[in-house]
Amino acid sequence: MTRLVLSPPAAARTWWEHRTYPRVLPHVGRARHDLARDLAGFDTDTIDTALLCLGELAANAVEHTSGPCFHRALALIDERILWLAVLDDGGAVGSPHIPEQATEDLWRTSEDGRGLMLIQALAVEWGSYTLGPRENTTILGRAVWAALPIEPGAIPADLPAFVLTP
């Protein structure tokens, strides 16, 4: 897959202020509520796709990490791409990935592993990167991101360059 978006993006048309939530499952719903409010004025398909992706990424951060919080980052890269990331405070082992060796029977009965497949289906691109020093083994956390497509004309005309949390 061709890399379309730097992770994190070096530049964007619009940045939203990062949001932080306690790492407990009920706060995934709060994060979704806040995202819907932040994307007010966008078309409903863009909002619904972003809400679904955020729910999956945030639930993964809650389930697979041990830090006290997860964080949401959001940027409109250009008129075509909305970049959404969930950052955690660490504790996960390995990198997020879609299991490739799973049998059809395993997929049918599994409770886990489908979220990233959903992200892959909805996003133009997705990936992850570590937070913290690269020279040693100290990792402060991980960001998992998705670059979501936007239909032409789906962006509010009066969207500022930086959106503060109300």
C-alpha cells in the first residue's frame, strides 16, 4: 500500500485539540460523543465512519494496554483525508496487526481480532508507531491511526485551522 499520510502528520489543514480519557470502557462512549460533536458540520458518512473507527481503536487501547489513559488525536490532512489516532500510555506487547494465520473456523468463533479488519476496510491506510525514545527499549506508549477518506464537498466551509475543546 502506498503511504499517503505521515504518522503523525507533519502538516494538516485543521488540527483538533487532543482529548484524554480514563482507560475504562465507558469512556470509549464519551470519546465517540466528543468526536461526533467535533465533526459537526461534516457529512454523516464521514462522521459514522470516524465514530466506528474510534470505537474500535479506543476499545483496543482499553483492552490491550495498562496505562491510566488513552488519548484521541484528530487532523484534517487535506480535503480528502481525515486522520484519526488513539494513543495509549503503554503496556501492550507487540504491534497491532491483523492475524493472517487464523482459520475460517477460528474467525467464526473468535471474540477478538475483527476490529483492525474493520479499520482496514474503512480506511485508506492505517498503521501504528511507538511513542518515546527509539534508541533504547523504553516505550511510552503507542499510537494506532487511520486515514479516513472524505467525499468532495463534505467539509464545513468555516472550519478553522485549529479547533479547541469547548
